[in-house]
Amino acid sequence: MAFEFIQRDLAQRRAQSLFRSRTIIESSAGAMIEASGQHFLNFSGNDYLGQRQDLQVMQAWVEGISVYGVGSGASPLVTGHTRAHQQLEDYLAEGLGREKVMLFSSGFAANQAVCQALSHANSALVCDKLMHASFIDAAMHSEGEFKRFKHNDLDHLEHILKGIHGDCIIASEGVFSMDGDNADCEEIGQIANNNNAWFMLDDAHGMGVRGQTGLGTAQALKLSQQQLPILMGTFGKALGTAGAFVAASTDTIDYLINFAKHYIYSTSMPPAMASATLASFHSLQDGAKQQQLNERIHLFRSLCAQADIELMQSNSAIQPVLVGDPTSAVFLSDTLKSMGVWVTAIRYPTVPKAKDRLRITLSTSHRLTDIEALVDALAIAFNRLDERPERVK
């Protein structure tokens, strides 16, 4: 039978408690979501600052539609690059101290474009073991050599670099999407400079929440273009919209514009989305929402410590609870849902085997009482897990 692997692989996923399916969200307001006619406190989103329902952001979207319509109507090298796109690029370039910026429809596309366009037969891509799948997938299919160093292990990185000759990009993340911890960006930048390599940072989960005005890890650490030649950030997390950007030197951006297929042959993001994203950045400049988020993170970690709930080391909005096997992770997630709390179980292959977890994400949309309810529900769920006779060891 043709394509018989499809049924085989799906059956295997189901047998291993690794099968994934989509949930239809019927409505969403603040920290609440509705699914299958039930309402839940949502602790599984990436809208860390509540920006997707911010009135200024929504108004900018509406005004953008009135000027440009719903979509861009073309790829950026035809007629799809509008004044709204350019204004967002200019804002990012100036705020980040970069020569030039280009926009992408997604962070996945941006990472793929950089890997595809800048790799060649005598080049190398070296990244953290926990780098996002978008980068790893592109690097595996690139023309150059691909290596990964142990998570945040810079001694291992330097060991790998001893065997690298030619052009090299070293990539890591400002805030790791599954663990919530940070890379030592300043040290990686120095290592890259010492080895005549370029440092690239994926700051998808740092953009908006880090930095004095929400411009992410590069702003927070004052990383220059020389220290960090390639910066990628996304708008679909803390900024509340969608899309991504790459910031670099003028020559690098011009090269990507001319050679990055993911950019050349894709329709531009809607101009209204660019307008809404710029409005989102403007509304975060005073740092008030970022401070509110930090207060919620501190409260959550303090309450978990009081309840003897062990968390992974993270000071970001991403607060993982390591479980260790997929069956238990799904059981805990389902138990929380039965109490009106939505926390998704993250399993292999999204995370390494035996690193299955609950990935809790916090937002300024959460009230303090919401966080208290979450911790109470977690304590109950773990007690029920301990009482299960069939618990996976």
C-alpha cells in the first residue's frame, strides 16, 4: 500500500502517548479561553504582556486596514513592501542600533532564510542543543557543516570550534522556549569574535519582555551589532501580533533580500499587522507591563516553593514543571483541565525523551488570584498523580 508509513507512525505515536491534535478555541478574553463549551484559565499562551487585546494595538490594526486593506497583496520585492513595513523596520533598526532590518511572515521563515542563504560548502552552523526546531531543521538541510553544543555549555562550544574552519555562525536563544532560561550572550559573542565567527541570536521569547523599552535581549545587555551580527526576533509572543524580523548590517540584509528564498517568494505580512506591531512596541516603552509580568513570575515561584512544587530554573514567563514521562504529563494536564486550568503537556519530540513537562506560561492578563488558583490546582493534580496505582515510574 502506498504511503503505509502514515498509519504506522500515527499508531506508534498513539501507543507512546505522544499523539498530538488541535483544540478549537471558541473564544478568548484576557486570561480566559473557551473550548468545547467550557471556560479555562489559560496558562499555555505566549501573549506574555496581554498585547493581542490591547486597545492601542487593535486600533492600529483597524486603521492599517483602512489604508492598506486586509493583506499586502504581493511579495516584498514586487509591491508588497509598504510604508507601514518600512516604518516598523526603521523603528527596530534605530532602537536596536542596527544598520538595517527586514521583516518576515514568521520566525520559522526567518531562521530558515538565514541558514539557507548564508551557508555554503565551506561554512558551518553551530548552535545550542536546545535551539528551536526552525533553526535546527534548516541547519540540517544546509550546504555547510552542522554541529550542536550541549545546552549552555560554552566549554563544549569552544571545543567544537577548534575543528571549524571557514565561515561560521554560532546560534543561541535569548530565552529558551521550553526551559525558559537564558544564554550567556555576552560570553558567546566574545567566543564568536575570538574565533572569527558570527553570533546569531533567536530572541523570539525575549522580544517585548526584556530591555528598557521592550526591544529584547540585545537591548537589555547592550549588545552591539559587532557583538551580535545577526538578531532575529518575533512579534507573535509578547508583542501580541505575528511575524518576525532579522536585524544585521546593510550588506547582510541586502544579501538576504537578494538570496533568501523564504523572503523573496513569500507574500509580505499584512501592512495592518506591521502598524499594529509598531503600536505594540510604542505602548511598551514605559516598562510598566514588563514590571507587572516580573511581579507575577516572582509570586508564582514563591507560591510553588511554599507548596513544595519543584520548578526548573527560569526567571522568564516560561515556567516549566519537569514530569519525566509523557503519560504522567498528559494525566496532569487533563487533571488541571478538569479544574478549569489549561496547561499543555509538552512531550517528545518537542523536548528530549524523559524531559516531558508541563509548560506553564504567565502573563500580565493573569490576576494574582489566577496564579494562586493555578498553584492550588497543581498541588491537587500532583497529589492525584502520586495516588495513581498505574503511575509510570
